[in-house]
Amino acid sequence: MADRHVDALIVGGGIAGAACAAALHEGGFDGHVLIAGREPDPPYERPPASKGYLAGTMDRNACLLHDDAWYARQNLELATRTSVMKLDTAARTATFSTKEVVEYGVALLATGANVRRLRVDGAQLDGIHYLRALGNADAIRADAEEAEHVVLVGGSYIACEVAATLTSLGRRCTMVMLEDAPLITHFGAAASGFFTDLLRRKGVELVTADGLERFEGEERVQRVVTASGRTVDADLVVMGTGAVPDVMLARSAGLELGDTGGVACGADLATSAAGVWAAGDMCEYDSELHGRRVRIEHFEVAKAQGEAAAAAMLGERRPFREVPYFWTDLADWATAEWVGLSEDAEHEIVRGSLGDGEFSVLHLAGGRVVGALSVGRGDDLAHARRLIAEKTDVAGREEELARGDLEAV
Ligand SMILES: Cc1cc2nc3c(=O)[nH]c(=O)nc-3n(C[C@H](O)[C@H](O)[C@H](O)COP(=O)(O)OP(=O)(O)OC[C@H]3O[C@@H](n4cnc5c(N)ncnc54)[C@H](O)[C@@H]3O)c2cc1C
């Protein structure tokens, strides 16, 4: 027996959940909407946790997606520090950590992702941090005040961003990564060469093509030992070792899961349970654009999926066709923007000048543009987005793509 009824239940107070609530309101949804979120903070932007908020140039309030008045104005109920422990999709009820049982009309699962933890010797030592929430950034910043040697484990954007932020705060940073070069997995070889030079020039030491073996120290971490036997001094470690979709609730509710560990969804983001949609980092959807199921961990995609789920709840079920967009800031040194999916690329075309720090890289596969990166060339990014969305055939037009006007392609 339920304690009460809500018309729309949103599980997870990240950008996907908050965007769904906002879009429901804007779309004229007149029922009661409840966001249940595990974290102590109201919905906030996660990206500053490795950038301005970590640097101390942006405060907590500036990270919040909305102020208190917004939630009141929207006649929306926000329950923070509240986990949904159980979902019964046949009875359409959710059991909260407060023991309350809530019956829902429609539901959105937007439970996001958790950090990928590495179980190596010494992993329990003090001074080793993961970064997902603002609270993690608080702890890293506090530890960084005393730290002399910081090690970032990982070669992707979190490790690069934290290395840039902490280097700007005057810390000596070393990155230890499995990859041959930073950001190469997402951005490809050409852009990765640019970021390798940039990081080194700013004083970040790079240990590449080498794994993490163990941590050493008494109570606090003192050294990182790599797979090749190299030892790197460290009194602060930040792990940038990826994220795994949080599907604990979905799995226990019996929802179908996908190949990348997310919740399997149709093109319209509907899950295998009637009346339940998914959005954000844990949503693995049938992408018409990519011709397969994909799961994307980008802020703007999570936002757009929350909005698309709201539209579906309002009766507008459409395939989600958004071209994925992502950005990363390395302190005030450089901002890179990305559209598309990088994993498909067979060939890269560079436009502009890597040396001058103003360039774009088009990623091609099967005679089409499948992804593009821009540092300071926003127009190229906009054209690439169009070419990706329209699946334009560019076979044999490499010269034009490299030196021509993209508007004409
Ligand atoms: C440090 C950092 C920097 C980033 N920088 C960028 C960037 O520069 N550009 C970019 O595009 N992307 C960036 N991202 C990725 C981006 O922030 C994510 O893609 C986005 O936050 C995903 O939103 P979400 O709503 O799906 O999930 P989340 O933001 O993870 O929110 C999910 C929420 O659900 C809660 N939850 C989980 N289970 C339950 C439950 N059972 N009951 C109640 N609540 C639950 C979680 O506690 C969490 O608060 C960054 C991520 C991190 C961690």
C-alpha cells in the first residue's frame, strides 16, 4: 500500500533529472513532480568540480542549477538525501530510504554513474581521492593545500583537467596513464599531440603507456608504483579512472540492461518497463544517428535526454537524435569542444594550426564525418555537427574538408 501518489517521479537529482523536471513544467505538465536525489545538495552542475569549483574561483551556489525560489515556483518537490531503494514497476511504486512508499504515474530513472574504483595494494591509504561530487572536490582542495607532489591516475579528461587546475594552484603534478598519450582515446592522435605538448609546457609530467601497480606509504600515500616498476612520489593522488553507470536500482527492478552496463532503452528513451524512461549517464539508447545502441557521459547529452524524456511523458515520443556534444577546460590554458562519437574514426583531417592552438580535427569513417574536435574554431564545430546529423557523404572530398569552406560541403 502506497503512502501517497505523485504524477511524475524523477529518481536522481543530477542534470538529467533536473532538466526533465524543468521541461515537464515548461511543457504544461500539471501534475505533482517529485525529484528524489541521494546527495545532500540540490541539483548542481558537476563539470566545475574539476575546474572552477576545484580551483576555488567558483562557489557552491554558482554550481547550483536553480535556486530555492525556482523549486517553489515550479511547484516541484525536491527530496535531497533521499535514495530510492526499490522500484516495483508492475505496481508503479517506489520505496524510499525514508521508508515512504510512493506511487507514481510515470517515472524517470536518472541515477547517473559512479567512479570506477581500482582495487590495488595501498588503495586504502589516506590522500587517495576519486572525483564525482562537489564534496570530493572540497576534500581534494583541502588536501592540495599541503601537498607537494600530486599524481593523477588516468589519461582522460578528468585527470587532465585536475592536473591543469592543481598545476595552476602551484602544485607539481604527474599523470600516470595506460594510454600512449593524454586524451588520445576520445580525441584521437592529432589533438592528443597538442594536449601532450601543452601539459608538458605547463610543467605537468607525463608517464604514459604504464599502468598503476600499487600505492605505498604508512598511513598516508607516499609513492605510486607503476606496472613497469617506476616509482613516483605522491602525497596526493586523484583517480581519473572512469565511471560506471549506476544501475543498482534498475537491475533490482528487473529492467533490461544493455551491453555497456546501462539501462537498455528504445530510441525514445523508454525502458523495458511501461511508464519508465531513462536519461543521462546510465541511459543506453538505440541511436538512429549512430545505427546502434550507445551510452554517453556528457553533460549536454544528459540534459537533452532529460528534456526528451519529459516530452515523451507529455505524449511526444520521438527518437533521440541529438549529436553528442562535450567540452573540456584545461585551466585557462585551453578549451576543447567535441561533437559526435570518437570511437568510430578511421581517419583524421586537421584544419587550422596545431602550433597556434587554433585548430579543428574532423574524424572520418565510412565516407562520413563521425566526430570533430575544435580548439578555438567554433564554426568548424557547427558545420561538423551538421555533417554528422545529416550523415553527409564526404567520400573523396578530403582536400575540401582540410582546406575548403565547410559551409559549402
Ligand atoms: C568532475 C567531473 C567533470 C565533468 N566535466 C564535464 C565537462 O566538462 N563536460 C561534459 O560534457 N561533461 C562533464 N562531466 C560529465 C557530466 O557531468 C555528466 O555526464 C552528467 O553529470 C551526467 O548527469 P546525470 O544526471 O546523468 O548523472 P549524475 O550527475 O551522476 O546524477 C545522478 C544522481 O542520481 C543520484 N542517485 C543515484 N541512484 C539514486 C537512487 N537510487 N536514489 C536517489 N538518487 C540516486 C546520484 O547520487 C546523483 O546525484 C563531468 C563529470 C565529472 C564527475
